[in-house]
Amino acid sequence: MPAVLYSGKLPWRMKPMIYLNNVVAWMLGNTKDTGAMKERVRQGYEGAVTDDVFRYDDFGLDHYTKIALELVDDTDLHAKEVLDVGCGTGILSMVLMERGAKKVVCGDMSGNMLEQCRKKVADKGYDVDQMEFREFDSESLPFGDSTFDVVVSSMLLELVPDQKKAVAEMVRVVKPGGTLAISTHGPEHYYELIDASLSCVSLTEFVHFLGYRHEVWQMDEVALREILRHTGVVDIRTRRLQWREDFRDGGEAYDFFVGTSSAYWYARIPEHKRADFSEKSRRYFERRNVKSCGMDVTLGYGRKPD
């Protein structure tokens, strides 16, 4: 079962309410229904809540390219067969090919994300034998043991209820001596954006979120090292990447937040009220002049024993 309490940084005024609500979610059994949790996230990235997710790269290309480059900066990819778990629109997958990978298997739970990835690959002119696309659940990878030279995953793990199982699956499918490289949300990632998003929810609107445990589990270096140790990999390394992302105005910050996250939690708002709720939230970001946000990424590496 996922951790009950929210693991990221929260504004002090929000902590009691969020923690209490998570306990209520646990008591109601909502945190145990991991299938429903994963389906809400999948539906979000399918565009069930906001059309902004179809413009993912318009909002997040530079942001996620920065993370992708950092993740594989010192990873040997030349002539390697690589699995990208949670490939999204293929931002990391493109970096893998540019760094000399022989073949990349792009996998995601969202058909929409995979379709955007396919289009990008076609535009880049890669041979069909170099790129493969698979829709799958990261907790149950559809590959045999010891299939890939390298397995990577960028900014997915925080959305996976059973993180130990997902990482264990990644280790299972990498060859002995192969490399695992993971990036995930650190405790302060998107802090100002999350703060603004929570702050604009009125008490009457909060009723819709009562008993709902947000499907995100951030990790610091200690937590990620523990998961890597649990899977049996060796040569474990972790590091933390922090910087500030600047936006032109609050509207751009809101578009980035909603477009890259898919705002899947808006599914808790009745459908006929979502457009108004989104517009109200956007105006709040603009009024608060949310123009800068701290980014916090935890990176971890390991090698499967020979």
C-alpha cells in the first residue's frame, strides 16, 4: 500500500488539513485501491481532464530535456539497447538516441503520450528498427528477464503506488552488469505551483477532495537509495538536482503546471464545474504573480550484479 502521508514539502497552513485528509482516505480504503489511483493518472494523460496535456511539449520540453540530459550525463549508451519506462512524449528517448543508443523501447501507460512520442520519432526520421513503442504498467513490465543493457525512467516513479515493485521490475529486465538510471520528484519539486493550486481551493470545493489521497509520492535521496538497495543493485549513487524555473507571468506558470501534470486530480471536480474551476485557478496564479518555482529532482543509479 502507498504511504498514507504526503511526502513532499507543504505550506505550513496546509499540512494539518492535507495530513488529516490522507488519514481519512486511508480509513475509507482509498489508498489501498492502487488500481483506481493508476487509472486516474492514466486518464489524466489521455486528456480526460484537460486538453493542455496534448500540448505537453509546448509547456515542458525545455524543463524535461534538462532533467533527461542530467540523468544520462555519465551513462554509457553507445550501441546499447535501452528501455525508457514512462517515456511520455519521448523527451528522454530522443536524448538516448542522440547519445548513441542502438535501440530504444519507449513505454508508457498512456496511449496519448505514446502517440505523441511516435509522431516525434517520425519527425526525427529514425528507422522503425531503432524505436519500439509499448503500452504497459511499470509495476508489471512485459519483457523477459535480462533483456536490456540499460533501463531508464525519468519523472515517473512519483506517480507509481508501489515504487519498490516498479524498480524491482526495472532491475529484473536489465542484463547482469547493466545500468539503471532513475529521476523522480524531490520533496520540493513544484512547491510554489502546488502551494498556489491548493490555496485557491475554497471550502465548498474542498468537499470534492474529501477522502482523496493525491497520487504522488516524492522521494529524497535517502528514500531512493533504500529502494535501490531493496532491489539488490550495487554501485548505488544518488544526487539531488535543484534550480528555479522562471515564467513570464502567473498564466504561463499555470499552463506549465496543468499541461505537464495533466491535472488528473481535477477529475474529483464535477465535470460541469471543471472549466470554471480551472479558470478560477488560472486567475489566482496570475493574481498571486506566480512567476518562479523551485524545482527539485532526485536522481539515482545502480548496476545489476554480474
